Amino acid sequence: MAMCVAIDNGYFDTKVKNQETIRKFKSKIEKATGNIMEKNVLEYFGERYLIGHGKDDISNDKTRGLTHKLCTLKALADITDTVEEFNIALDLPLIHYKNKAFRDDFERYMTDPAVNVVTQNGKQKKIIIRNCIIAPQGIAALYAYDARQYKNKVIGVLDIGGLTIDGCIVENLTPIKESAFTINAGTIIFENKVKTAFNEEFFLNVQDYEVPYLIENGVPGREIESRILIEKLYDEHFEEVIREMRAKNWSIETVPILGIGGGTLRFEGVFNRYLPTLKPSESPVYDNVLGLYNIGRMI
């Protein structure tokens, strides 16, 4: 019998859920050099890749790059001994999910070939994908626990990821298509704005790994100026998000909003200022993949 596995292919992290475990790893790949033998090295079609290391893949098109394909195979290889058959549940940003041709291309890319042979930590593994379903990011999270709590209700869902923010109003568990949007305004985008502003304003050479700490604490010796600059960047960033929501006829003053995704935790301290009706979901990082898993088991 094929094993059900849900994989939330985020731009920042890949989240994985099967019956026994739930976990995540960085959605990054780089060519492996030297004699590296570890679980994160995957050999695929004669090339060796180190999964979880390398540069961020910020391409919107998940049907062409290797990152999400290899992260999916790594997720399945982690729970494969030698040979395993899978039914997989994946997701896409709302704007891509609505495009049937793109959705079909993504499903084809992630499941062709249906039988993949990879080598992990020197051990050959055969991964057989029997079925694949695609669900919309954010909406899947409504099925993470008891979906009946959203029956006969109107709720906004905001999925804040590394690259994108996906939003949709849902009525009685049915998405209102006209309200859906995807905007490149995730945490990676905001942190890049901060890095650029700090480098220009303070003549620095800030690196990506420093940015979260500088947002929290400010530039040493320039803490007050740093805070003023960060507040200005927050205002500009969320003005862009709210402008998109209003263009899609969101009533942000009255509609309760469920915050999904790791970015919900990153921006949690400023939501009251911009989106006072937003409340984080029970487990923002994992609720998408939990819901995906439940959807996968129902089909």
C-alpha cells in the first residue's frame, strides 16, 4: 500500500508530514564536491547535490528549477529504506494554483518520472510516486485540525512565506476566487529591503545572516536611527500588502484573518499596527503541511 506523504514546498523551508513524523529543512541545493557521505547528499541522474545548503531559490516558477524537485525527493528518500511507493500531496501559491495549465505542469514535473532512483548516504533507493494531488497554499491549513470550525463562516487566510504572501477570503470553506492574490512580500523580500537600506544609510556591508539580528537589535551604535529606518520600512512594506488586499475587496477592518506560515511569527510583533484582526494559526510553520496531509488521506 502506498504511503501518504505531504510536502509543503516553501521557498524558505520544505515541510514534510507522514503518519509518523513531521519535520522541515531548508529549501536550498548546491552541487556536492569532494567525498561527502551524509543524509543530506542526494545523487540524482549522476549528479550529487547537498540539500539544505546553497543560495535561496527565489524563482516563482516551481515547474522548471531543480530545488523543489530535489527537496521533494530528499523528503521521500528520508523515509525510504530501499523501495517505497507514495501518494504525495503538494501545494502551490494561490495565483499559480488557479492557473490549471501551470498546476498541471507542476504536477507533471514533480511526478515525471514516476519511478526515481536516488543514492543517499551511499545507499540506493527507489522512490515510486503512484498519485499526486495539488492543493492551494494557505487554504490547505484550514484542514490541519477540525475544518468544521470554519463551516458557515467567512475568514481571510494570509499565508506569509519566505518569498510570497498568499491571501484569500474563504466562505464556508469555499475560496472566493476574486479575493485571492499572491504578492512577492515575504520575509526574504522584507529582509532584503532592510539589508539594502542599512548598507546605503550607514555605509555598511551587511550580510543576509545578520539581518534578523539587526532588525531585532539595530546597528551597534546606531540603534535609534536603525529603529526609525526599520519602522519606515515596515510601513512601506505593509502598505503594499494592504493595497493588494483592498484591490481584492478585503474588508480588513472586520473580517477575521488567520495567519499561516513562518512569516506570521517573524512579523507577529507588528501585526496589531497594520492588520489588527489577524491571529496566528495554532502552528503557523506546520499548519499547511498538516492540512495537506489530511487532504491527502481523504483522497
